[in-house]
Amino acid sequence: MDVGSCRRPEGVSPRTGRIQGLSGPAESVAEGIPKRNQIRDQMYRTLIIIVLFASLLIGAACTPNDSPGHEDIERARESYSQGLYLESEKDYERYLQVEPQGEFRREAWDKLSVIAVEIKGDYDRAVVLLEAMYLELGTDPDDAWRIMDQLGDVYAQLGNRAKAIESFDKCLMHAIDSPQNTYTTQLRMAKLYRSMGNYELVAATLENCADSAIDNESKAKCLYQLAQSYSFISNWKQSKRALETLLSLDDVSEDTHVLSVFLLADIYDNERNYAKTKELLESIMTTYPNPKVIESRLSSLPYIPPAPDTPVPPKSKK
């Protein structure tokens, strides 16, 4: 076959292969393909945007705002802030019922216990609430200590001292890693033992409190309570010993120092050591909360003759 005879047909463009002069449907279809691709890409991008926007709407619809107890907790907070405690109480109770795993259960329990104790003074209800709280939240040491501390106080208000002591014993168990909580519980227990007239346990508790205190201010407060407890049973010797230990400590607040000096002055007054009593009272004249009390105490002291001058031996003549 003669290769040279295979010539390109006339009118065919050597660059594009198109038939020159052709402007019919074939050329229009060829030019329309890129345009259709652009439209398709634009539609695809639009579809993606629509899908993403719909996903955001669905996500917003599934937020905790649509949880079963959302309206209850919001209504309870609003009522509580307005002092409508009975309405608030009902909504907090409903929240606990419909949200067994709700993130605001601790808040609901706390508010219900506050309403029962501080608003209504319903200590029997408070016992039920706090014991239920302990069952639910008692795995956390701080929560467990806080709940048992409240429960001990409620039992004390009810006059059930045995249950109060039992609650405070649990407090000590949960406060092993918290010196501050231990200190607070020991002071509460000592106060309770004192109301029971058991001064041996008062002394043992407060001495342990002073020995385990992490700072001098806490130690001083334990010692002051110990001295005061001894003074209630006229054990002046032990009371004086505790106060003298307290007053030897550094970094003690002025309030604690002043109260301790005043109590020590009382002890010397009972011992009829009026000169020492006067000296101690005068030392806190400007720092005691009510200076009139100091003035009154000083004026009630019996006459104290001035100490005689110590004779000075005459100088020997050389």
C-alpha cells in the first residue's frame, strides 16, 4: 500500500483533528463536556455543605438540653434563686428520678439537703437524704467526709448523740489523707463529748488534735478548747498547762492569743493571784474585742498593794 496515498482528508485541522468549518451539534457536544463537569462539581460541593449543616443541626438537637431532666434542673435553679424553695425542692427531686446518671445529681442532692436542714428545719428528712447521698456519692473520700460531717451535725441536732459519734467516726476514716478534715472532725467530736459530760474523751480527742495539727494555729485552737474544757471541771492545773503551751507557740492569730490570755487570767483569778491576773488583763487591754470587759474585770479586782522596793545595799567605802 502506498503510504503516501493515505493522506489526511481535506478540511481536517492538523492540530485538533476537527473538521474545519464544522459548527454543528458534534462541536457543541464537545464544548459542553467541561461545562457539565463544572456544574457537577458545584453540585457536589453544595451537597457536602448541606450534609454538614444538617449534621450540626442534628448534633445540636442531641445536646444535654434535650435530656429528660433538663427542664427540671433549670426550673429548680430558677426557683431556688428566687427563694421559691418548695417548688425548687420538687423539681430537684424530679430530676433525681428521671436522670439516674445525670451530671447534676450532686447539685440536686446538695440543694435538697440545704432545703431540708437550713430552710425547713426538717432534720428527719435530712437524715434520709444524707444517707441516700452517702450511698451514691460515698466512694469519693471528700464527698463521703462532707456528707458524714453534715449527717453527724444533723444527728446531734436531733439529740441522737450515739449516731452523731458514729457519723464522725466515719468522717475520721474518710479524712485519713486530709489533716484539715481530721482537725475539723476532732473539734466537732470534742464538742459533742463535752455536751455528754465525758471529759476523758474530750481530753483524749483534743490532745490528739493538738498532736496531729499541721500548723501552729490549728494546734493552738485544739489547745484552747482543751484548756477551756478543763476549766469547766475546775481542773485549773491542766488548763493552765495547756494555755502555757499554747502561748509559747509562734504564728498564732491575735484572736486566739487574746482569748487564751483572758482565760489564763481567769485561772490566776481563781487562784487568787491577783497581781498576775492584773498583769495579764492589762496586756490585752487594746487587743481584746471588748475593752470595756477588761476595764470591768480590772476594777473588780481587790486592792493590790505595790510591790515593796527591794533595798539596795549601800556602796562600801574604800
